[in-house]
Amino acid sequence: MATTLAKAAESVEFAARLEHVSKSFAGPGGQQLVLDDISIDVAPGEFVTLLGASGCGKSTLLNLVAGLDRPTAGSIATDGRPALMFQEHALFPWLTAGKNIELALRLRGVPKTDRRAKAEELLGLVRLRGAYGKRVHELSGGMRQRVALARALAQESNLLLMDEPFAALDAITRDVLHDELTRIWAETGVSVLFVTHNVREAVRLAQRVVLLSSRPGRIAREWTVGIPQPRRIEDAPVAELSLEITDVLRGEIRRHGQH
């Protein structure tokens, strides 16, 4: 089938570039440094996971890349406006699945006469063909996240930002959506920056895993994941690399006195 997103142009050097990014917030004792000197490039079509313990600044970093906040220091550049998918589906319950997607299309300037067909195409891409007229309460948790993914893809961004989108789902549904996301990523050529605290999820999905330390968040280490796709979360190479990353993550947690 025809993909909805255009493949990233080969001439584009990066989908996202973060150079020496730091972020502080005002706290009771003064400015609190949350992120410190983060430099990351996400290549066109690359799938990168940001991994770290709770409170290490992963979501803060994603919000900065999305343009929802500004860094205290450093610079962020992206190839166009990123699309952001949250942990909660954030669908409008008074709209159908299709109309939720059409809203994103309308905001992008797609003519009204074309929106229905494009929404149907996107529902087909996430394997929800026939769900256009379903209300949010009629959809399972996994189906809602598929609609949220379709709505994010409707923005036709070259960079998809995902903030623990499968964390609230049961293990079987999450595993199915891992397969679906991997397929959609391969079909569309979209670049993905995916936040998680689940080590196996990070290894299951990504071409590259970036581990953040805590208090403040700094890049502790990176891994290139050379395991061929499709992968399963229980595959021996996934488990082996996950154990290696978990050992490093535990060391970071101990070093920063977290429990």
C-alpha cells in the first residue's frame, strides 16, 4: 500500500540535532538542573530510544525537542515540526476514531473533501480498517493507542516523538504494538525518538539506545543495536543486550542514590 509519510530526503543531514542542551527549573532551593549538556543526533529514518530511570529527564528532553519548552542552554534543530505521541492516548471522546484523525488533518490544512479518505488510509496503516465511526469508549486500550498513532502520523512529520506510549498496556497488547510500530516505521521511513524506562522494549525496537543518568540527566552511554528486525522481546540476543544495559542502568541508579 502507499505510505502516508514521505521518505526522509537523503539530502537531509538529521531529523533532530541536540547540541549541548541543558534545562533548569526553578525550585525551593533555587534553580534545579534537570538536563546537563545533552548532545544527540537522530539520523533520517533512524529509530532511537531514550532510556533511563524515572525522573532522569527523558520526558523533559522530549518536550524540548517537540518545542513545548525551551532549553536553558544549547540548541535544538529538527527536520520540520515533530509529531508527539503521549503515554495517554489523549483522544477527544466526543469524536469518532476517524474524526480524531481528521482533526489533525484539518490543522495541517488538508481540504475537507480529502480528510475522510486520508483518515481511512491512516486507520488502514495501523490495522484499524473499519473503525472510522467508532467512539473512543468502544475501543480497547490498544486500539486507542493505534488511533493516537494514526493521528500523530496524520501530521506527516519526518520525526515522531513517543513518550512511553505503551506503558499502560498489558504485555500481549504491548508486544503486538511493538510489531505494528516496527512495521510502520519501516514502511514510512519516519524517524523515531522513543522514551521508555523498559530496557527490553528499548532493545526490541531501536537501532540505537541512549541511556541517561539521573540528577541531572546526562548521556551515560549509547549502544548500537545490530540485531536484525523483526525481533521478539524474548529473543536471546535481545535478552543478552538487555542484561548488559540493565547492569549499567543499575550502576547509574546506585551511583545517584535512587531506589
